[in-house]
Amino acid sequence: MAAPPQENQQDTGVRIGTPAGRWILLTTVLGSSMALLDSTVVNVALPRIGRDLDADLAALQWTVNAYTVTLAGLILLGGALGDRFGRRKIFVIGVIWFAVASLLCGIAPNAPALVAARALQGIGGALLTPGSLSLIQASFHPDDRGKAVGLWSGFGGVGAAVGPFVGGWLVDGPGWRWVFLLNVPLALLCAPIALRHVPESKDGRKHARGFDVLGAALGALALALVTYALIEAGSGTLIVAGTAAAGVVAGIAFVYVERKRDDPMMPLDIFASRQFTAVNLVTLCVYAAFGGFFFLAALQLQVVSGYSALGAGTALLPTTALMLLLSARSGDLARRIGPRIPLTVGPLLCAAGMLLMLRVGTDASYVLDVLPALLVLGLGMVTLVAPLTATVLASVDNSRAGLASGINNAAARAAGLIAVAALPLAAGMGSEAYRSAAAFDDAFTRAMPLCAAVLVVGAIVAFTTVRRPASDCRRPECRTHGSVTAPPLERGSGTSGA
């Protein structure tokens, strides 16, 4: 029997040591792990997907980006839907939607079908990703909430860390389709547990107006059109030029709608905070470089260095492992010395790590060539991710913390999306480059300095604009972080954002 709806969990709430608390944690970890695993393992499977479906590089870019377009464009709306109609309800819908889309990915007969299914996956991810943390915030007793969030983020980080390893094993063993099909049994376990053991909760406030569906649609459309134009820019056709222009128009329309609407998905006045705007610029630079790097690095290790999918997935583990082990300490350090130095030094370390990847070529030694680069990159990520989240939250009023975190998360995903679309073009990577070790290696050699340059720009922005926040500002609850695709989501009181 499903747990009865509870409009307000703030006064009582579930205790973490009870069976009910353990069920809630299991449910939310399973749900968020589905999205985290998917975002980290697909890159490892790309070469095999390309060979099996006879897909060119553009199709591989869309395999990554179709998911990110809908996720980045709709994640703020997903959080608002949960607050309005019931967090458990929207979370379960997201889990089931994600599983059905994953099944469609797993049985896709060709590249266009796979890309379409990936876009559907992103919609499911936009529903379940903010919902998993919302359920913890709404269900647990205030005295246990911090510990529950810590356990949730820690277990989620472990999932992100083992994702590339599991993905590589599946690709080399049963096949790349199982990277997606694995989500189906996870969902079949997660959804019934949620319905039986997780209490329902809603935002108790009255909502007089509807959702900003138009804003969400325009934002996602603008991202999709610009992405298409960048991926297909090499063809130089009028269709590409028209698509680029349409993307710009959709972006302008999105800003207009958000400015005029009474209850926009992304209130533009939040950018009146110079610190918030500056940190989001740093976010765009940092996660653009990360998105481009992890897309190309998995291909470089397999196409050029001769690694298996399992070997490539395992090789990339140090970055996530370092973040998982050290992100909380990095946050503590930033609170003592302020965010300016970590947000300056972190991107510079990441830039150095990406330049060290230039040594990774044919027959590269893992110990001498790959590992040093990933350790430097991982240390840079550790240095900057926790202070980035803390500074975003500190730059706005506490009542808008959830909204600020959601915008920052969406900005990071959009940056990675644009990077995956633009970096191969900027590096002169042809549509069949991933089929040739020599051609791909040449393009990778041109791409890494570009990623490093973007990180240096981010460091300069941080050094010149970021200041120490007030001592009484809100602190992140997600202190342990292992995802390389976006900063952690945070919830704030009084918001219906992400």
C-alpha cells in the first residue's frame, strides 16, 4: 500500500536510522544513479555504437547531445512540476519514462532512432534528477536532513565513479546496447519501492498561474538549433545557416518571454547579482572544457591508443575518484580562504591536465602518459567544483538558492552540449575521423589546447570578479560530489526551481 500524501514534512519527518529512512535513501540513490550512470558511460560506448550502426561522427555527437538538450532545457521545469503535483509522483514518472526511453535506446535499429530515444531519455532525466534530492529534503526530519543528503550525494558519487568501468565491461561483453538496457531493471526496482515506501509531498503554497512551458520549450529549441548548426557547419549549406539564425531567434524569444512573464522559469533579475553572473560565466568555461574533453578522451584512448572499452572506462576513473574522496575537504578549504583562489587555481590545474593529455597517442603508457594527466585534471576539478557550488548559493538570497543551483546546473549542461558540438569543428575533425587513428590523433592534438584556453579564460574571470561571500550565506548540503558532467543540484526553501 502506498504511503499517504503528506503536505508538510518539515515539522516531523522521517528519521534516518529507521526502515522508512533507509527505503527513501535507497529509492533516491537508485533513481539518481540511473541518470548519473548514463551520463558517464555513453562516451565509452561511442566507438562501438559508431561501428555497429555505421554512424559518422555527427551521429555520435548527437548520441551525447540529444540527451543533454532536453535535460538542460527542461530540468528547471522538472523541479517545478514535482513541487506542484507531488515530488514522488513526478519522480516515479521520470524513472518510468527514463526506463522506457532506455529500452528504446537499447533496441534502436539505426542512429536516428537512437538519437530520438536519447532525447526522450533526457526528458525522463529532467523529471527524476531534481526529484531525487527533493524527496530527501521533503521527507527527512530537519535534524537528519544534512546527513541524508550527504549519504545520497556520496552513494551517487560512487555510482558515477563505477559508471565508466561498468559501461566498458558491458560494451566489451554483452554489447553497447546493455549500457541502456541496464536502466530497465533498475527502474523496475526503484519505482515500486518509491510508491510503497516514500511519502508524497508538495509545495503547500497556492499557485495562481501556470507553468512556464513556453519558456522551457524555447530554451530547449534554441539549444537544439544551435547544436545542429555547429555539428553540421562543415557542410556549409543554406539549411545550416538558416538553422543557426533560427537558433538565435529562439534564444532571443526565450529571453523576451522570461522578461515579460510574471512567473518565469528563469527570472532574469537573478542575474542582477554580479557575483552570480560571474560564477555562471566561470561555470560555462569550465564545463564546456569538461564536456569536450570527456567526449574526445574516451574516443582517443580507444581509437588511437588501442584501449578496449573497459580499459578506457577504467582509465578515466581517477578524476571521479578524486572528486569523490576530496570534494568535501575542498569545500572546507574554500570556506576558510574564500572562493577566489580555488576558482582561479582549479581551472588552471585542469588546463595543465588537458595539455598533458597531448602525450597520449599511439601505444601510450597508462602510468607514464595517461595517469599523470588525469591526476592533475582531477585535482583541478576537486579544487573548483565545491567552491563553485558554494559561491553560486552565496550570491543570491536564501529563498532563491534552489533556483540559483538549478540555473547553474543547466548552464553547465548547456556548456557541455555546445562544446561537444563545436569542438570537433574547431579542431578540424572530419565526419569519419574516429575511424582513422592518425586523423583522430591530429584533431585531438588541436582540441586539447582549445579546451585549455577556455579554462584559462574561466580562471581569469574568476580572479577578476569573484569575491568572498558573506559569513551568514547558505552553504551547500551536497558536500560529496562525483559527477563530471554538472555541478550538484541544491534545494532551497521557498523555491520551486531545481
